[in-house]
Amino acid sequence: MSLRALIGPSILNADLSQLHEESQKLLDNGADYLHLDIMDGTFVPNLTFGHPVVKCLRNKIKDAFFETHMMVERPQQWVEAMADAGVQQYTFHVEPVVHMVPDVCRKVREAGMRVGLAIKPGTAVETIQNYIADVDMILIMTVEPGFGGQMFMADMLEKVQSLRNNYPLLNIEVDGGVSPTTIDSCAKAGANMIVSGTAIIRANDQAAVIRELRNSLLRNLGKE
């Protein structure tokens, strides 16, 4: 088994009135998966969209891998709905359910989805150490969740490095402020999955940016 270098654009800063077209364009330009930001206005102050929109998108895009990043207070509430909407990976935050993470992980698996576990910048990486065996991926936030276009928090990469040193085959995703100017530090820290919103969405050449991000990961993984 070896790690794959994967780029998953976030559609948070896309034109959501053209969600299908914008998403398909990203896939046509080389995206490996779509990162769908779900916000409830409680866990984070912003509000995006829910499972009905995801299901509509799935009806238009049949084959792409969908990851939902659940920035919600009650992630256990939306598991079945997101599975029904065609989501393949359900990534939720440890902070609101810190005492019931195994139960939520089990619920996600029983619904037929992969499990992702996310932590905010202020959450210590030790908080998730006991749950590594229960998940398929760890998401390290390098901005505060809730809004796109924030500045990259480079000191969060210490968490990535710690996880990579201890878990060589763990899928580690970085989300927040990742661009061609910050990707090398993410790759060197050990990330193999990258979420990038503004840097890809607003690029004149989306395909070129996606290639640049992926190539940085491949160099670090020794696969280029």
C-alpha cells in the first residue's frame, strides 16, 4: 500500500448558482475529488448548503468522488442523508463530539462512507490520537473553518509532521489557504491530500494550478 497524491478543490468560493458547471469544470481540469463544505451557522458562523443540494449535484455528476466537510454542531444528524445523497467520504470535526467520536465513525461506516476526522487550528493533534484506527483520513485545518480566502497558518503543519512521523500510511489532508506558494511546505510536512479553494477557483488556468499542487505532493512522495 502507498499513499496517493490527491487534489480536491473546495467549491466554497465558486459561483454556487452554477454549482454543476463549476464542479464539472474543476473535474475536467484534473481535480481528483470534490470537497463540499457543509456549514450549519452554529459550529461555524457561516451557512452554506445541505444534503438536498449535494444530491442534486450527484444527479448531474455521476462518477466523481464527493467528500463532505461537515462543519456542523451535530455531525451524527446528517450521516444517512449525506450517504443517500451520494457522498463517499464524510469528514466531521472532533470538537463538537469529542466524547462520541467512535460512535459517529461507526455510524458513518455503517452508512457505507469513508470516515474523515477534522480538527480546527486551536485543537491539539493529541485530541485525535486515540481515533486514528477508526478513520480513513485526518484533516488538519490551516485556517479557521467557516470562510474561504483566509491566510495560511503555517504553524499548523507541525500537526501534519507529527501525524506523518507516527503514521506513515495515513491519509492526511490539509485545508485552508493552500496555493502554489504554500503547497511545498504542506508536501514537505507530509500531507498527501490537498484542499484548495480560492487558488484554484479564481485561477486563469485551473488545470495548471492543479498540476502544480499535485506535482509538489508527488515530489515529496517520491513518485514524480
